Amino acid sequence: MSTLYPIVDITLKPNPSHALIMRVLAEYLKTGHKAFNVKSEGQVLSIDFNPAKGLYNGSGSINEEQGQDIAVELQGMYDSIKFIKDHFQFINIGVTNAIKN
């Protein structure tokens, strides 16, 4: 895997589910990580983000979970978030004159 980001090595229990893999990746993505090697029982699934192309890439597999399939799912989430940020402006509206009991 060729990446511009530090690679996070994640070791999971045997036979991890798709949901578990996605939950673990989501937690690391929240902290800003963008490249992963997910390992389980000697199998490795690698995920990497290419900022120049704005694309996730995946390789390898763990049981039935394919790295590229996970990358496609992450890409869909990335594209959705990017669309929202590019097309909507969020503002904070403070609560004033709150009703008191």
C-alpha cells in the first residue's frame, strides 16, 4: 500500500463481521486517520485514502470481506459528507430568552 498517511495496524478477533470492521474503521476515521491494515488470523485487509484523487482504495480480504468493497462503502460516505459540506452552510443559532420553569 502506498500512502501519504501513517498506517494504523488494527488486529481483530477471528471472523470479524462486516459491521465490526466498519465500526472500528469509523472510530479511527473520526480521529483523522486515513490508512489502515486490518488483520485477523493472518489475513490482512488494507484501506488507503488518496487525497489527490479524493478516493479510497482497498486490497486484501478477511474471510468474505474484501478490501475494495470496504473502500467503496467508505467512498460513498466520504462523497456524501463532501457534498453536504460543499452545498450547505451550517450556522449555530443560540437559544435566547429560554423558557424558565
